[in-house]
Amino acid sequence: MNGSVAGDYEAQLSSSGGKRGGWFTFVFVSATLTGLIIAGWGWLTNLIVYLIEEFNVKSIDATQIANVINGSINIIPIIGAVLADSFLGSFHVVSISSAFSLLGMIVLTLTATFSSLRPQHCETGSSLCHGPSKLQLAVLYTGITLASVGLGVVRFTLATLGANQFDNPKDKGIFFNWFFFFFYAGCVISSLVIVYVQDSISWGLGFGICAAANFIGLAIFFVGNRFYRHDKPQGSPYTSLARVVVAAVRKRNILLSSDSKDYCHENDGTIKTAAATPKRSFRFLNRAALKTEGDIHSDGSIAEPWRICSVQQVEDLKTLIRIFPIWASTVFLAVPIAIQTNMTVLQALAMDRHLGPNFKIPAGSIVVVVLITTAVFIALLDRFLFPNWPKLTGQSLTPKQRIGIGHVFNILSMAISALVESKRLKIAHDHHLQDQHGAIVPMLSLWLTATSMISIVIGIAFYVSTALVDLIRNVTGWLPDDINDGRLDNVYWTFVVLGSLNFGYYLVCAKFYKYQNIELEVEGSSQL
């Protein structure tokens, strides 16, 4: 956008009484997103390799560290959402988290630049390697923590800020489509360019480019501030859910009523007199909406928010409780993907990654195949399979059936991973490489692309996968430091079995799940 366009837009703001938002802001939001994602994904996607090669961390330990970090990055957005909705607003949360990310990138750049901040270099897999000191780990984890907070918070809060620039739901839908396009474009650029620079030229230069991209993205974000429509904190839906639980516990000894007028039906801070009573399911929670002395002011407003809630807020919590069993099955659905995400990097490190005589694929770049495959399959499913399914079968796929298909593909993905690893181990044993630390198996790493049938990342799944990997390490000998001596294929087969059991659990949950009338529910539940 040239200066005249920006000047014209500012003139429009002035003449229209300061109206902000609209598509002009997307220029700044998309540029900010691209810079921050290039920075964040640039360090995250190659972190395992950095820990192994530069900090002498054992391979399985490096994947466990990455699991915890990935889990935290996917859980932290909840904190960011609460801060943005209840206290600071999206603009300030994005600004602060982006600054944290920049500080983290600077610290990581320092660890890669100054040898005193890293342990002495040694050959990968050598038994003579010395691990990092406490000070070196403290500096490293400080950088990772700051960068993780920034990456975790900014991507979702920035999406909220961008969507709030539009009033038309159609425009918001188009915005999210382009938002995720730029998100994945940034991920692909990092996975190809930044990772290559880190592996082939210099880790310090690679992290330095990430820091520069972060700085540029943050600067562009501030430049666009005059055009943003700023949202005011109005309270978080998570706070509303917590209020229901607290209020119900505080009134646990009060008898329930069957009369609608005894319950709070809040609407924009006042009380509606004509409304239905709470549903009978999970009746204990109904006490949260039961009016008692001192709960309501004389003007009809709520006197104590943590003692009285509206019927709609109670029903919102009940809705989440009802879908929890199905949600729980999707958590385990993502656990194998979390394990694959990191174990695939270890497999790639132990395989031939050459394309021709002069080019070697960085192990961290294998993830780009997952990104591209995800984009292609989403397009195929959304534009071809789902629209044409009714023509082929005479009926549309229900959401439950679509989730079930995801379970099946997930099981197939783990089975393919197990077969690929079995073949890799066979080649390693045929060449007597199992006792050679850091040996490269003469098998192309492009075999790993067969495992990228699904890409689902859920924060909790990474924590669960960390615990499961620890359990497998303690009970079996399948995950030694050198995977050529282990049986990673057995780990994958274990998750094929667990995935099948989880699919059975999902089918049972789906059988008892009932669809609700969206038109009746959407108004009160939209914030969730």
C-alpha cells in the first residue's frame, strides 16, 4: 500500500467520525502474522536438532522437551484469551506477547552465537559428550520460555483482533481463510528457508533472521494501530464457566425450585422475567442460577457475580459437559500425531536425506510435507468429497461421521509409520549399524512422508505423549538413545492398538450423543 492510499484512508477516518477497521487493517494484520510466524516456527520446528547437535541432549530427551514446549504453546493461548477478554484487550496482549517472543529470539540467538553459552561440541551419539551446565540450561530455557509465550499467545489473539475489524460474518469468514493461508505460508517459509540456514550455514544466523522477522512484524503491527478497531475487555467465557461452578458449590444446600421466576435470566446486565426453567440434566448446577436474598439489586442487576449466574450460562456449561466424552476421544486422537511429529525428526536424522549429490534435506524440514499435505487434503475434502458425498450416497456426512473418518485415518497413519520404521530397522540391522552411534541408514528420508495423512495438534496431547513415552522407556527397551538399537516400530504398533480402542470408545460416545437445535442454542453459546 502506498502513502496516498494510507492518507486517503486516514482522511476517511477523520470525515466519518473516526470509524476504524475494515479490510485495510488486514494489510497490517497479515504482515504482522507472517513475520511472527516465520520467527516462531523457525526456532520451534528445528528445536530437536538444535538440542541434540548443539547442546548434546540425548535424542529421546530432546523429543520429550519438545513435547512439553509444544504442549505449553497450545495451552498458553487460553491464558492470552482470558487476559484479552477480561483485562487488557487484544491489541495490548498481542503487543506484549510479541515483545516476549522477540526477547526470546534474542536470547536464543545469543546461545547460538557465543560458545560459552553452549556445551563443548562433540559428535552426535558419542559417549564422551558433556551436557550443558546449569547456567547454560537456564539461559536456553529462558529464551525458549519467552519465545513460547509469544508464539502461543499471539497467533490466536491476533486472529481475534483481526476478526473484530469486521461486522459482516461473511467478511469474517473470508478473513479467517486468508489468515490461515498466511499462517501456513509463514510455517512453510520457516521450514524450508530458516531451517536450511540453521543446518547448512549457521545457527546464529538462522535465529538472527527469526529475531529480525519478529521485530519487523511487531513494528508493522504498531504502524497499523491508528487503523485498528480496539475491542474493550468485556469478560471471558472461561470466567463465566468458572462462575457457574463456584455459585453452584456456594448454594449446594439450597433446595431447587420448579418455578421459572426463581431463576436468573440475565440479558445485558438486567433480569428477564419470562423464561424457561433450567433443564433437569446436571441439576446440581441449576443452583447457580437460583435467586436468593442479596443476589439481585433492586434495579434488576446482579449484585454478586460469583454467587448468581444466568440460566443460559448454566446451560452453556452443561453443553460442554455433554460433549466432553467425544472431546476426550479427540485428545487421544492427537497423541499419536504428537509422537509422530517429533519421532519423525529422529528418524530423519538417522536416514539418508540427500536429494542428488549436493543437496541434503534438513531433518527439521520434513514437517513441511505435513503442512502441504494438510492443506491439500483440506481442500479436497472441503471442495470435492463433502459436497459430492450426498450425490454418491444420497445423504450428507454428519459431523460425527467426519470425526470417525479422522479416527480411521489416524489409525492407518500410525500403521504406516510402524511399517516404515520396521523397514528402516531392517536396513540398519542388515548393514550392522545398530551398534554405531549416529550411523546413517541408507534409506531415503522421503519414506517419512507417508505418515503425514493427518495433522492435528492439541496441547494436551503433547503432555500426554510425554508421559506415555516416559512410561514406554521405563517399561520396555524400545526407546534407547540410539533409535537404531530400539524398536520404534513397536511404539507405533502400540498406538495402532490404542487408537483402535479409542475409536471404539468414540463410537460408543457418538451413539449416545444427540444433536441439538443450533438455531435455539447458537445465540447463547456463540461466545463459547
